[in-house]
Amino acid sequence: MIYSRIAGTGSYLPEKVVTNSDLEKIVDTTDQWIQDRTGIKKRHIAADGETTCDLAEKASRNALEAAGITASEIDLVIVATTTPDLIFPSTACLLQQRLGIAGPTAFDIQAVCTGFVYALSIAEKFIKSGSHKRALVVGAETLSRIIDWSDRNTCVLFGDGAGAVIVEASDEPGIIASHLHADGAYESLLRVPVGVSSGFEQMIRGEGYVEMKGSEVFKMAVTTLGRIVDETLASTGLQKSDIDWLIPHQANIRIIKATAKKLRTPMDRVVVTVHDHGNTSAASIPLAFDTAVRDGRIKRGEILMMEAFGGGFTWGSVLLKY
Ligand code: UT7
């Protein structure tokens, strides 16, 4: 049996910080409201000209260093993003060029906030098949570019960033289970209603922004995230009490707390970084993962549950032994 183990993690947040007080100056909101309803204190925003690939490259180099390998040892590059630099080539191909590695398989995955979970699960399937040995899996976003900065319902929620992991073939677990789901029927609750083959003119005029019916998304997220964790545990025979760390998608502290409560996981076993960077979509789980690895909370041999919910709707989980 070929397993996939995490060999190293990395992340990167852009230098520019926008606090809740900064947002009080541009929309009708308060620091109190944002903290009470979301847990967010600040978010990082990419500088003019700084792209998703720039963030992905920095996170990737950190992950390569942590794994103690060079980019030339990578044979699969997957970038999860909803905010690619270009329509094409993919951000994964742009990243590959930056890292100077010609040849490896490289492609993007678009599953919005569940993107990293999708990408990690796909990398594991490639490795398990024996076709690839070592993958660079990245979640990277410049969400700030598709936010209407005059809409208080959305602009207080999102931020930019990137996280990356190196996944490699191993005789021992590794990724134990992953589950991926989607239901396109909920498109109208969370979307950016412009694109290449519909509304391209609006897109190039910069008129396409995130639209969200927040409270409806909230309810679906809480119900679905509890279910996916149960599904994943049931497929492995592990119990809720076997989970050492829950690494949830960082959208809202209230969603995170509600999921932890359902799992009966105490909050001191949940990695929370939403206060520092807001919702960074596909980047949020690898950002949280890397933070808790680097500050020494997550240790080798521990059982981690990652779970995410996002536009599509998409949702999924990865259970792994670190
Ligand atoms: O990442 C993938 C999925 N996304 C999510 O998981 C996000 C899910 N949704 C949420 O996190 C929450 O629904 C929000 C944080 C977006 C909103 O929190 P809420 O508790 O659901 O608030 P609400 O939408 O029900 O709005 C409550 C009130 C409204 O005013 P009225 O109608 O009660 O007078 C809003 O207009 O809060 C108002 N409001 C604000 N007030 C101050 C909405 N945004 C703001 C704001 N500042 N930024």
C-alpha cells in the first residue's frame, strides 16, 4: 500500500494589513460588529501588482525548505485557487516556471473555499496510484480583487494569502481518508456572477464581485461540516476522540465553534487563525496548518481532521496522520 505523508508545510501572507478600524472608514461597520459576528480582527491584502502566483511561490518555497527538498524533486504541482493570475496558463504552470521545474504534471483546481481539500485529496490519489511520488499542493488567493469594497456584507470577511504542503509517497500513513462533495443547486447563495463565457465584458471592466447570502450560507455550512466529519470518521473506524487537531476552513469563528461543539472537540484542539487573516478561501486551511506546525502545537504522529465548505457549494474533508 502506498500512503501519502506530509513532508513539510509553508505559508505566506502579504505585508499590507487592513484592520477592522480601517474598514470603519470606508463602509458602515464597526470593529465590534466584525469581531462579534466573525472573529476577524484584520486581513492581509496583496499589494498592487502582487499576484496569486507571487503568494503561492513564497508559500511553496517555505514548504520546500521545511521538507528539506529542492523543487527539482517535485513531480506534481496542484494549485487550488479561485483567483488565478491569468485565464491561462494555469497558476500551477506559472508557479512551476518560477520554481524552475520543467516537466512535472501541473494544474489548477477550482473548488473555492474547499479548493485545498480537493487538491490534497487529488494529490493523494495520484501518489497512491504509483504514477507520482512527490507533490507540491498549494492553496493561494487574492480574493481582494473580486471584493466590492463598498459592500459591508462581504468586504469585511475576506483576505489574501497562500499556504502550501509537500506530500510524498510513504510506507506508513499519511492521509487516511478524504471525502469530496458538491451540490451546484446552491449557486445563487454564493458566487461571482461574471466569467469568461458569460459576462466577460463586465469582468474586464472589473465589475464582478463576490455575492453572498451570508446567513443562508452560514446555516448550510454548520450542518454540512458536522456531517462530513462523521462520514470521514465512519469510513475509518476512528472515533471523534481520536482527532488530535481539527483544522477547519477559516471563514467565521461562529461556524468553527459550532462545528467543534458538534464534534465535542474542545476549542484548544481546534486551530483558529481567522482573526489574523479573515477568509482566504483555498488558502485558509494550509495557512492554519502551517501556523500550528511552526508554533509547535501540531506534532508528528498526531491525527488531524481538515474540513471545508464553500462556493459551489463544495465541501470536503481530509483525515491524516501528520
Ligand atoms: O467561505 C465559504 C463560505 N462563507 C461563509 O461560511 C460565510 C457564512 N456567513 C457568515 O459568516 C455570516 O452569515 C456573516 C458574517 C456573513 C453575517 O453574519 P450574520 O450573523 O449571519 O448576520 P446577517 O447577515 O444576518 O446580518 C445581521 C445584520 C443585518 O442588519 P439588519 O438587517 O439586522 O438590520 C446586516 O445588514 O448585520 C448587518 N450587517 C452589518 N453590520 C455591520 C451585515 N454586514 C455588516 C457589517 N457591519 N459589516
